[in-house]
Amino acid sequence: ASLMYWVAKDAGLDTKAPVNHDFASIPEINKQFGVSIYSNNKQQNLYITNNTDKEITSHFEYSDNKLKLAFLKEVK
């Protein structure tokens, strides 16, 4: 969730994370992007909204023990 929050904010998407998770260290993620989520508690969800006029696709890639994520704007 923290990686998704970071990448979505970097992509300029509207994001809302009501509960931070900056008290725990997450390797390679700055504490300002720490997000806590819990599926049964709406206050602890992560919300990402497409505020652009283009379709957005999330692209996850895992290789060599590394996870990469990108939000890509679809060009038609």
C-alpha cells in the first residue's frame, strides 16, 4: 500500500490515506509515504482517484527480488 501511495502521488493522482504508517520502517520507502490499511476498517483504506482525462493502468513488475510499480496514462 505504501508503494502504491508513493507512486500514485508521484504520478499526480488524487490520493487519500486516512491512517499513516510512519512509525514503522519500510525498506526503500520514505516514511512520509507510509500507509496503514485494514480491509474491514474504511478509515484505514487507501484511496487513489484518477483525476486526469486519460485512462490510467497500473503496471506491476516483479523480478530479481524487486517490485516495480507504475501508473501509466493510456494514449489513444
